[in-house]
Amino acid sequence: MPMQTVCPYCGKHVVTVTTPVPGILSWLLCGGLFIFGGFLGCCFLPFFVRSLMDVSHSCPVCQQELFHHHRLKLAL
């Protein structure tokens, strides 16, 4: 969901623009599907399902990324 915020880069009050981007979860699911028989192209399905992708929030004025929501975080 887009959110209202003040951009720290341009100082404007904005509603963020959200963009789905492939993240760790998408790549892990792609690899798992490939190993278990998805080698005919089904392994790329996680890259087309928005609910499995990370979300990048950016400023519509200056185009700077303000926040990146990770669906899966790996603890190192």
C-alpha cells in the first residue's frame, strides 16, 4: 500500500509510488520449482505473482527510493 510521508531528499509531502521487485523469496521459490520439475518455464511464476515480490516505495517527485519492504529477511 502506498503511504504518505515527507521525502527526506526533496522535502515534499508525497504519497509514495510502489513498485514490485524480485527479492529473496522470489528467487528461492524459482529455484525450488526448478529443482522439483519446473524446468519447463513454471519456475518463473514467482516473478509474476505480486504477493511474492518485495515492494519498493519511491518518491514521485525526485524518484529516490524511500523504503524497501522485504517479504523474507535472512538473518546473518
